[in-house]
Amino acid sequence: MAEYIVDTTDGIYNARTTGELVRCRDCWYYLRGRCDWLLMLTGRMLPAIPFEPAPDGYCAWGEKRDGER
């Protein structure tokens, strides 16, 4: 079931859908319990950042995975 991001800036009666929410477990950057978003963004390994998101978490940079990575 798809989940959507809703903008309620103008009130709940004027709410509008602004995009689809991507959970970590469905994200391109999530692999074996780790988020590799920073590595993919910069193309190089940076100092370790302890970021282990929950599978049902989400962030602003999530991209839906279409196939295998």
C-alpha cells in the first residue's frame, strides 16, 4: 500500500499530495541495515557516520528501488 506526503500548509481542507513516501526497506540506498545515501551522493567513502535506520523509517532523500542494487 502506497503512502503519500501531504502538504497541510494552507489547512487540512486545502491539503494536497506532494509525493510518495519511500520507507527505508524500499529505498535504493538501504542495504543490510545501513543507509549508503552519503556514499552514493559523493561517490567516495567519507568518515564513518553511525546511521542505521529502522526498516520502517524514512527520510527526505529516499528513492524507490526498482530492482536489485
